[in-house]
Amino acid sequence: MKSIFTKLAGTALLLSLTIAGYQSKAQGTTLAAVDTKLTDTKKESGTTTDTKVAAKPAEDTSWKPQRRLWGYTFGDFYYDAHADATNRGGETMYNGVPTYRNAFQFRRLYLGYDYDITKKFKAEVLLASEPNANTGVNGSTSIQNGDNLVDGKMAFWIKNFNLRVRDLWTGTDLVVGEMSTPGFALNEPGTNGPTSLSEATWSYRSIEKTLTDFHKNNSYDVGVALQGTFDPATKNFGYVFMIGNNSTASLLSAANANTGFYKIFYGDVWAKFLNQKLYIDIYADYAKTAPATAVIPGQEHNMFKIFASYTTKPISFGIEAYTQKFASGVTNTGTKTPEDATAQGISLWVRGKIAGNWNFFGRYDGYNPNTDFNAADSYTANTNYGSYNPTVKETFWTAGLDYNPIKNVHFMPNLWLVDYKDNRSATTTGYVAPDHTLVYRLTFFYTFGK
């Protein structure tokens, strides 16, 4: 009985599935016919239900935003073989370092970040720590050149923080904020700014500053600048015009004239010739620094500089010369009369390849702080320009080898020498005999992220 029931149930199920499948096929055929008929009707009436989807525009892959963390550092193991007896050369890194002192020392640490907000706008941030070998005193607290914390540890400070607007018009960028000036240090690959000013072309900032940097020309300032090229396609001719506070990164009293009450104006034009081997750069600046008083007329200073270099793979040469006038910059201690002063300097350098990973470099600087100096008189400085001393002539020499085992890593044995000579005659009160500072160094330098 059970077997019969099972066979009947299976037969009934098979029959049901057969009928359902036949009905489904018939319904599909009917719907297909109806759909065909409707489509034919629409075609005859000139209408259609087709919808065209707009093609997706091709993605622009020609520009990729930059997000770059970078930095570099240099320092030495130094040995001070001889120090100037009267501690002259207040602008040098070894001022105040005693004879026979030796140490491992960082002289610069940079940490930067470049960020493309859009293709048009770019932000730049640069933190710096630049300690000197000497230790000064600020009140009752010992510090090192102002770059260290109260407890003497190295500290970072803000050196650059700016916004760049690319191609404000074709070939010219607008930069606002704290930035490098065109004095010598500006080096902005991938922009309309110059990349071959004196510091970049000298190539050995890790050994020493350029001539005008050495004697306190602003390397950075807070302000606004136009950095451009006259020929955007080839970038062989260009310019920079900048207005700044003349305060660099210092936050001085609001009563201090160098906090922006008087502005400094920077101008620079540059050109490349002979397939970009010959480079010529002309720079000028002007700043008023103090109003007239009952004793001293109004003070101001202005600089005019020319730099030229010829760069090839085996050997490169460079020359930099400048003149700088300080209106009412000094007072004659004999006549008690304020006088103008004119500083002049010249720098000659050479660098080149020896063989393999070995290179060489050498440089000579001559500096006279006051070409109008009367050797029979003495003078005091009125200007607040850097560590200006109208009395002391300086001659600087450096030479060394550069071992470059891989890109961006350098080890450089070198000597560093400054000779000091008093502008006064030997019979003038206060005269100091010639002397020098001589330092032997093993310098290291490396870059990352660039």
C-alpha cells in the first residue's frame, strides 16, 4: 500500500511540474510577442526609449600633488688650533671658542614639509636649529646663540612658513609669509623662483655661508614676494621682488623699528647664458632702520651685489662682490660726529671633481667694513645691522676635500681660517695687533626626502 502511494505521489508531482513549465513557456512567448509589437509600434511612430549615458571624462594624470617631508643636517668634529686673542669676529661661529677646544657639533638641522593644497596653491613649512660652537650669556642664563632652550638643549624654530600661488600670471608666482629672500639663499625647484643664486651655486653651505650671509644679509624674512621668469618656457631669465619686515624670524618689541615699522625692499634679476653654464645675478636691497634724533640723523642701509659663476662638470668658478652703505652708520669718537660708512666685500671660489667619488673646493673672502675709515680715528657703530664692527678687516680662507659615497651624503675634511686686521693705525688708542682663528674640521652633511 505504501509503495503504491509513493508512486502515485511522484507521478502527481511530475505532472504538476510539467504543466507549470508549459504555462511559463507560453507566458514568456506571449510577453515577448507583446514587447516586440510595442517596440515595432514605437519605431513606426518615430520614438525610442534608448537612453545614452554620457562618457566619463578622462582623468587628468599629468599633475600629482606633492606631499614631501624632507630635511638635512651638517656638523663637524672640530679642533680650534688657534683663537683670536681679543675675540674678534662676532659674526663667526667660533667667536668665543678657546684655543685647543674640540668637540662634535651640529651646525644646522632642518626639518621641512611641502604640501600642494591644489595645483595652484602650495604651502611650505621649515623648522630650523642652528647652534654655534660658542656659548653666550643672556641675563643670568647661559645660551648658545639664541637657538637653544633655557637648559641649553637644541631647539627648533620657524624659519619658513608660507603660501605660494603658482602662476599668478604666466611665469610668475606670488608668495606670502615667512620665506627665503633673494639675497643668496632662495632655491625653489619646480616653481618660477630661481634655483641658481649664490648659495646653491657655491654648493658648500655645509662648509660656510656665502659672503653676504656671513656678514648678515637677511636670508629669510616675513613679507610678500613675486618670483618670476621672463621666458617661462626656457627659464633663462628671471626676477624676484620682495617687501619684508626686516625682522627675519625675530619677535622684537613693537617699539623696535625692525619689526616692520620700516619695510625692507629686495630686488633681484638673474640670467643664464652659454647653454646655462654662465650665470649672472644682480641684487639690491634698501631699508630705513631708525628715525632722526637730536644726535644722529635718520639711519638706513642699502646693498648692491653682483654674482657670476661658470659651471661645468669637471670644474666650476664663482665670484661675488658687494658694496653696502650705512647712512649715519658710525660715530667718530674724536669729532663726536655721525658719519656714513661703506662696507665692501669680495668672494672667489672654485670647486671640482678629482676622481671617482672625490671632489675638492676652495674659497677666499676679503671684507672691509668701512672704506671711509680714517686710520688715525676710532669709531663706534650706530647701525643695528647684524654684528657690524667698523674697525676690523677680515680675510677668510677655506679649502678641503669632499667624499661623496652616495647621493646626498658627504664627508669633508677641511680647514677654516679668518685673519683679523685693525683698521686703526698702530699709534691710535685701542689698536689691536693682527691675529687669526684657525679651525680644523671633519664635516659631515646629509639630505633626506629631496
